[in-house]
Amino acid sequence: MNIKKIGIFVVLVVVVGLGFYFSSKDASPNNLKIGVINVLSGDKAPIGQSFKRGLELARDEYVSTHPGTTVELIFEDDAYDGTKGLAAFKKLQAEGIDALIVATSPTIAAISPFAASTTFPIVSYGTPIRNDVKDSTFHIFPDPMFADIALGYALASQSASTTKDIVGVYTDDPTLVNLYNAFQEGVGANIAEHSLNESMNDKPAALRTVAEKVVSHNPKFVFLTNYADLGAQFVKELRKLPGTKPTLVFDLTLNQSLPDYE
């Protein structure tokens, strides 16, 4: 699904949802103010900028086919940081927005405790937060945690000894750590694990050190939950090492760049 199609889908979800909301209140949805919290700075900015352009294209297309309707998009940058995202949420809330689109997982996690008390709907493009609180948040993607739990269980069932056969490699990022923890829950046992961090980008020596630690366990499977760019660099170093090559198992929930691995 390309970014324009995603943008159109997100905007339609918001506008159609608001249509039902306003119709129940005998009000007009023709002039909408939609807040968007997105990552527009830092190393993940290219993803956020693409998402922003997709929403703008979708807005323009929707307005062109619905004369008399205006849709104002108010963008706030969270720099993929929950604290900044929460501040942006409070700012947009004070501005009287009709709906909110959240594009990043750290921000949807940060605002989750406040979502139940909002007077406007929230559309989330980030990883859902598992809780029992009913709120007005619509998640574009289903909860990936359950998929990771199932994946962990599947690998454990193929291993004679899960603590020796499976090694986990994750990036030290709140969203990715949550996904990794769900995988380990499915495995049902503590396994050897090693973490990467964004400072290792374009530093083969640092990545090779982690790769050497991974192969020292002589695992049957290596589970990876990383963003594609850093993950691909790590796999490159791992594959350079001598010895039996473990089967690589990927969490692709947040990886839309498979060519990086290829």
C-alpha cells in the first residue's frame, strides 16, 4: 500500500467518523480542523514527511470531490518522542481540533492515559497499547503483540531447548522493546538477548561485536525486531562470521523496507 493510499484511508476514516459524530449532534462537518502528530525531525523524519505528503494529497483529493468542505490539517512534530508528543497533544487539544491523527507509537503510548477523556476521535497509525480502558481511539493496524506472542510460541515448539536454540536481537527503542517482550512471552522462557541502538548506525565494528556475541550461543534461530536500516547492517555483519548460519526470523511490523535486507 503506497503512502497516498494510506493517507486517503486515514483521512476518510477521520472524515466519515466525524460525519457520524456531528450527525448525532445536529452539527455540520463541513469545516474540519484535524490535528496531526507526526515525526518531522530526526533520523525518522523521511518516513514522517512521506506520511505528511500522503495526508495532504488525501485531503486535497477529498475536498475536490466534496465542494463546500474545508479540511485544515495542523501538523505538530514529536521527533518520535513521547514527551514531545504529549505536549503536542495538549497544544492541539487547547486549539479545539475536531479529530486527531497520531502517526507514531511513542506518542500514542504517551497520550493513551488521556484518550478516554477527549471530546474528539483519535486515529492511530502507531502500535496499539494493550489496556482495558475504553476510549475514542481507532487503530489503523491490529495489535502486533499477539502476532509476536504466536511467533515466539511457534519457534519454541521447534526447539529442543529454547534457552539455547533462540537468541533475540532488538533495538533499544520503547516500541521495539514492547514487541520483543511479546515475543519472549510467547517463547515462555528467558532466552539470550542482545540489544542494538541507533548510535551503531554505520558503525560496522560495533555491530560486529554484537554479532559475535550472538553466534557464540550457536543458536538455531535469531529473532530480530529492528528498524530495517539498522537491522540490515547488523545482518550483514552476522552473515560475515564463519560457522553455521542460524535461521533469521523477523518481526516486520515496523519494517516497510525489505529491500534494505536484500
